[in-house]
Amino acid sequence: MGLHALHSWLRRFIEYFAVPLLKRHVKGVLEIFHRSAINLTGVAGFLEAGVQSAIAIDNAQMFNELERSNTELALAYDTTLEVVVPSITA
């Protein structure tokens, strides 16, 4: 999209809001472009959606890290058994 096309596209909107997705670190930005005025209830809901999105992203990242750590721990345990068990039975 060229600069002129982007400018034409953006001119159609009256309201713009952006909420940083923060939970320990910045996860991203939730943006909304709206063609009419947004009431305060809509803004409050948007802010809440940003908070919940940041929590969900953070939880998914922590779960992935936990799975990775668990895999590493299982591998270390298996490696230890491979070394220790033969020396005990010999």
C-alpha cells in the first residue's frame, strides 16, 4: 500500500485508540480504528480487552517456557540414569 493509499484509508476513521499490551514486558499494541465516535463504555471495554490479551499472551509464553524446561529436565534425568545405573549394576 502506497503512502497516498494509506492516507486515504486512514482519513475514513474518526477515532483511533491504542493500548499497549503490558505484562512483565511489552507484548505488543492493540489498536482500533473506528469510523464514528466511541463512547466511554466502548473505550473501557477496549482497555479491558488489552489487559486480558496481555495476560493471555504472557500465560502462553510462560507455558511454552515451562514445557521447554520440563523437556530439558527429563533429558537430564534420562542421561543421569544412563550413566548411574550401569555403574551400580556392574
